[in-house]
Amino acid sequence: MIAPMHDPLATAIVSALYPVKAHKLPAVGTRLGLAEGTGEEAFASKTKYIELRIEGLKRPELVALGEKVLEGFPTLALDEAMEAVRPTVHYQIDEITRGALVRELEQLSDLQGHLGIVDFLNRIWPLSQMKRAEIDALNGSLTLEDSVDRHMVRNDDWTVEMLVDALGGLAISDKRFGRLLELALAPVVRDEAGQRRYADRLNLHLARIGFELRAVEEQSGYPVYRMVPLVGGVAGKAKNLIFAADGLKPELVLSDAVNNDIRIVKNEEFCLVFDEPIPSRGLTWQDLVQWWARKTGRDAADRQTAVELYKRLERSLASPPEKVLFKSYFKTMKSMGDRMPALVPQVYLHYDPYTQRQLGGERRLVRQRMDFLLLLSHLHRVVIEVDGKQHYAEGEKAEPKRYAEMVAADRELKLAGYDVYRFGGFELEASLGPDVAAAFFKRLFKKYQRT
């Protein structure tokens, strides 16, 4: 397909090459792969000279030319036009959301963090290539870099909204706007506490369009945030885990020990509390071993430390089928090495120590604990339940009410974004129990490797 001359990319290429002096234009064009011409043609009209040589180019050829021109003759217009034809970003930030984000950045203040404002912006925009209508009495027309220095360094009389307007307003490409947000959270710009504060505030607005800024990788040990879709998984950050009670169950004052801040008011000595930040990539067995080493004063590199943690977790398991599942997991998935997710047993999701009267008539929480929990990347949380007869019977008699409460609790978990998998205890009691569990875990991780 031949690109017409009103194509924004073609127009941007012409504009980028126009400042080249007429007598040099033929040679520059030849280096860029354009058809040869004469100086007389260029002197007659530089615009016409360039247009004649690109109007017959097919779209891929025009894009390739744009890349070359951008490298040697960068302009904001050409950069924006190239952003539009490169592999597109997976998000679109509408005008309303952009406005809300800009106002939020104003409220947060300190956009540039540890960097100077000019250095910060030059990482996203070619400021020195961007002209301003503003006139300096001594120096004539200013570049945007000059204007930023004047209004945000020397005089400090521009708001963030005024700055964004000068940078192209709310019409700049989604990719460049996203890069602005990501850079504002970059470890070179602010410390980890500042990153979290910015992410929490900006994500209030991004969630409305189905996206969020999420820590997806690390740089020198610090989280790096990227724009990612907010789909699937649990819409909340795991803050702490109460798990593996090997005695009386803990009594908590809040209802969600995964998503909320909690306090144990009774029986804390029987359970474990993982109260460190849970990485966005998920919680691995190695993470849990290192936490245990810090907690107990042991060496994380000593294999015996992991063995002791394994035995401590195993003590919390209530039934032989649960122990079969737990043992089979480690035997099956150990080949993952440091990447193996932690299979966390007996996790207290909800615990409600109050009576109906004390609750003021509010509905009592049915699900108090999960048999096993896997915290995977991309907000995926996998709950595994092993059902004995107590889940659906009273003694030897079927109990419909108990079963109904169980499946209702499952629905609540699934609606909150958890993936729930159930085993009948009988499946794991037979001699084939370890094989059943192993086959399940292999298929489970094959599924989540694709998400």
C-alpha cells in the first residue's frame, strides 16, 4: 500500500528533513536511501524535493525511512508519528483519565524526584528539538528545554498541568503518556516508599480503564513499575499471611488476612505470620526459606533450614490426604528450583471470633481458613482445598446446609478473583494419591505459565 502525502508519518518526515540546507539535501537523501536529485531541485523547493521521493514508497519502506530520519534528525512530531506505527501499546488512556492523572501528579508534587526536571523530561521528550512560541528578549525564540528551565527551575511558576500542556497536552501518544507515569515511579526517580505512594494514588484512576502500574521486575534490587492490564487475579496487594497453626487457631480482629492489615489477639504463638512485602512475581519457596532464616537466626543457604521449615509447615496439616498433597508438591515441583512457588498451608483468610449479636446483625463469615494457598505472579492466587467428610456430612449423615455454606464461600472467593481447586480426601488416600496430586500440579503450572 502506497502512503499518501497527507499521512502523518510522511508529513513528519518532510518536516524533520526541512531544516537541512538545500545544497546538502540531495546527499542526505541519498544516505537515507532516497532517489538521487540535484541541488537545483532542492533550492526550488525543499518540501517538494522530499515529497517527490517518498510519495511512491510502500508503507513498510516509509516506516523504515522514518526510523532512519528519527535517528539523524529527531523531532517530536516524527517521534510521535513513529510511536503510532510501531508495535502498539496494550493500553489507551482517554482524555478524562489523563486529566485526572495530571491533577493527581500535581497533588503528589515532586514529579522529577531525585532527578532535575530537565533531565527527567529529556528521558521522554527531545526538549531541545521542541520550539516554543515564547520569546526571550535577549535570546529570541526559546526551545522547550529553555522554557522548562525558566518556568520550573529559575522561576517555578508552572504547574504540572501547564507543563503537560507545553509538552503536547493531552493529545500526546498513549505510549509517551504511559512512559511519563512509569518514569515517575522509576527507582532512579524515587525510593521504594515513594514508588508505592505514587502507584497507590495513580492506580485509583488507572483502574477505571482496566490498567494499573505494577512492579513487574527489579533493577539493582528495586522494583520497576510498568503499565499492565488489570484483568483476572485478585484486585489487591497481598500484605501478610497468617498460616500453619499447629495448635489453637488464631483470633484476628480484621476479616481478611491476605488483603488487609490484621492483628492477632489470641493464640499467636501457634501460628506463623509472614509480614514482609510479597513480591509482585509471587511468593516462592525460596522467599519463604529466607524469611524463616531471618526469623530463626539460621543460614538460608543451609539445606537444614529449609528442611526445618518444611517440617514446621507439615505439623500444621490436619489430615493424611493433606500431607500426601504437600509432600507430592515438593517432590513434583522441586525441578523449578528457586522459581518454585511456596505452597502455603492452613492460611487464615477469614476468622470471625464474634457472635452474631456482637456483629450487630452482619452476616457471619463462613470461610475461616484455606487448606493451601499459592501466590503467583500477575495477581493470580490459587486456593487448594482437600475435603474430608466434615465438609459435607455430620458424622455419617449428609448435611446439605454444610455443603451449601462451602460452595457459597467458594463463590465469594472466585468472585474476588481467586482460583479454587478441590480434592476429595478419598482421591489422596488411595495408593494412587501421590500420582493424582503430581499430575494436577504439572497441569496447574502449565496453565499459569500461559497467563
